[in-house]
Amino acid sequence: MLIKLFLYLIIVNFSVSENIREKRQVSLKRREYVWTNKILYYKFNANLPEVSKTSMLKAMQLMTKETCVKFENGQGDGNYVNIMNGNACSSALGKNNGVQTLSFGKYCATTSTAVHELMHALGINHEMCRFDRDDYVTVIESNILEYLKYNFVKLTSSNSYNPVPFEYGSVMMYAPKAFANGSHETIIPKDNDYYYTMGFQLTSFLDYKRLNIAYDCMCKNATITCKNGGYPHPNNCNKCFCPDGFSGQLCGTIDAYQTFASTMVWTTRTIVSKSPQTDYTDYTIITVALTGQADNVVLIQLSEKRLKHQKTIRHSFDFMCKLDIII
Ligand SMILES: *[C@@H]1O[C@H](CO)[C@@H](O)[C@H](O)[C@H]1NC(C)=O
Ligand SMILES: *[C@@H]1O[C@H](CO)[C@@H](O)[C@H](O)[C@H]1NC(C)=O
């Protein structure tokens, strides 16, 4: 038997790295903030730049593909999001009553920032605001710019709920120095391995899952059993929605970019990077499979080499080891 061990190497393009994102303190626990019939109505304000529209439409397309949430251009029953050109990349949280604003100027225009803001509009808060955040990060209040401190306010279990586990790599998570007054960290991960990947803005498997749970998208009558943490896909209950690194109807297939066999002595391996998919999400995920005997203990030491690709691209890594997968 073999153990497959997965290494997720995430190459990040931080072309828009220090966005101002604001939100209001409301939460999905109050059903009035959830959009009726799972449809978010929106209108593009006349002042919205073309690039912003393009990013928004791409984000909507991605979110529609992976969840049961729909976006419709129009005013609906009068509750709708006015997507406009503004100084900040920001959104009201959840459905408010009447017309609400989502500010999405030219410098916000990446697909991942669009997903982040639409998640807010749907009612999803920042990851570092979760009521369990102190188990995972240390928020250093004194280093945060005074007028942006409200972005870090911790929620409570009575005004919010967490349908999925805390995730450093969530699209709703900020980078360590976000909104710093000076050059010191505002959020320090308790597990330092996540320092470089916090705030990397990739929409994760769990981000889609939290939306699918919050909007009651999960298949109720599915007859399949998904493997490796997958779940029946809300848009096709006969096929599983698989975590990164897995594919196939039941998530039983491994999608490795590179496969390495484990050895009895320390061996150096090189993980070859790919270019970020700038036309899609701005990011690239590399999944590396490591094969070994089922009863072997596998030790990995990662040495990160910062790659100089373009000035606008910063590289970092994230990794996740699954030792319990036997194929
Ligand atoms: C930044 O820090 C300085 C020194 O502690 C403080 O006087 C100032 O008010 C802070 N500025 C903001 C915007 O938080
Ligand atoms: C589950 O039920 C819905 C409607 O009740 C139906 O459209 C769908 O095809 C069913 N899915 C499966 C996998 O049976």
C-alpha cells in the first residue's frame, strides 16, 4: 500500500496587495442578511471602469459554478448591490435593506478581490474576525491603523457561526501586515508556516464550502459517498466537489503536478513552478504527491527559494500534509 502525501505549493501574484476593505458588523446568523432565493441582485454603476466589470463578472462566474448562489443584473425586489467606482475595495456585509454599496475601483480589479467583496455582500466576514480566531492568530491591536481597527473586531458565537474550520488560506483572510500603522505585524499566525500565505487571496475549497452551507446548497438526497473530504457538488449531486489535489467522480483520483518517491536518506527534490494563471484567478496551485510505504514515517523539510519572476509577483508557499490517505 502507498501513502500519498500532498504538498500544496501556491505561487502568489500580489499585484493588488494592500487593498482597503471595509465591512459592517453583521452576520449570516441573522437570516435577514441572507439573500432571498439565493439570488444576489446587482447593478453596475455608470462610473464603474471596464476592468472592474470584467473582474466582477469573472468572480460571479466562478462562484456560480461552484455554489448554488446566483447573481442577477437588476434591482430585484428593491434590495440590490450598487457596484461602483470608489476609493476602497469594500462592501456592506450581507443583504441590507434597499440599495447597498460595493466599492470596486480600478485598483481593486482582480478576480480574487472581486470574490472577496462578493463574499462580504453575501454575508461572509473576514477570517480573522471569527470568534475562534485567537486559537489560530494573534491580532496586535496596537499596530493597526486606528480608523481601520473595526476590520479586526472579533465576532461572537451569538452573532456568527463557523460552518467550516478556520483557514489561514481563506480568501477572507488578511496578510500579516494588513492595515499596519508602521511596519509591524497586525496579525501573527500561531503556526508560523502560514506567515507567507496569509492573505494570498485564493478562493479555497473551504471558502466555497462555507458559502454552500450558509446558502443551504448542500445536496440533500445524494446517493454517492465522496472520498478525501469531498462532498456532492450542489450543481450536480452525482459528482463530488473535491479538495485541491483530488479529482474524479468521487475524488479518488490524485491530481499531482509532480510525484516523488520517498527514500531512506535525505534527498533534495526541486518543485518546478508554473506561471500564475493571470486570466483566471491570478494564482497557481501546484500539488506534489509523495509516495512511500504505508507504515513509513515521512519527514519533509521545505526550503523556500524566493523566485524572481516579475516585480509584481511575490512567491510564497503553503503546504498541507495528509498522512492518513492510503490508496
Ligand atoms: C500611528 O501611531 C502613532 C504612534 O503610536 C499614533 O500617534 C498615531 O495616532 C497612529 N495613527 C493612526 C492613524 O492610527
Ligand atoms: C435530488 O432531488 C432533487 C429535487 O428534489 C432532484 O432535482 C435531484 O436530481 C436529486 N438528486 C439526486 C442525486 O437524486
